[in-house]
Amino acid sequence: MTHGRYLHVWPSGGALTEACLSENEIEAEGWWCSECRLPKPDSKEIDIRIKSRKPVNAPVCCVLGYFVGIVSLEILDIFDPSDVEKDLYLGSVEGNDGLPLVDWVTVHAQLVYFVRER
């Protein structure tokens, strides 16, 4: 079994952006669990449209309420491309005008461990 080398890292403070779709619309896309408020374990690439023209001025941010990370491609450049391809799912990000934000991607680990209280 291969273990991923990446951890979920979430920004603090104001490094948040909002999704354009409602909770019901996002849940209907099939990748988000409304009960635990996280992407489902079997989620792969997550494509999302945000309310702003671009993410906040930070290399890493999070979609408010959905725990979807958005990173600048500059951040991914520091990792070996074969490791990124093997360990991460990358999805597309669109601004509120529906145009793709080519310098940004959503990021979701291929191997996610959930530890829950009984």
C-alpha cells in the first residue's frame, strides 16, 4: 500500500473564498457530504466556481463551508510533478464570470484518513 506524502493544510484567518453554488447544488454534484461538511472519501477532481473574480491574495485558500483547498500553481511547482500526479487530485477553478482561473486549482488528496470519535 502506498502512503501519500501530503497533508491537508488549511489557511487561517481571511484566506477564504465563497462558492457560487448553494449547498443543495453542491451536494447534487456528488462530491460533498452535507453531514460531515467535507468532500466525500471517493471524491476525485473537484471543479468549483467561486463568487469572486479570483481567490484571495494568498497562495493557499479554502472554499468557505466546503473544505475544498484552492492553491496557486506556483505552490505546486515546489513539488516533484510525478508526486503531485500520484498523490493529489487537481480540479479547475472558475471565477464568478464563469471564466477559468488558469493559475489556480482545487486540491484534494488521493489518500485521506478520517479519524472520528465513537
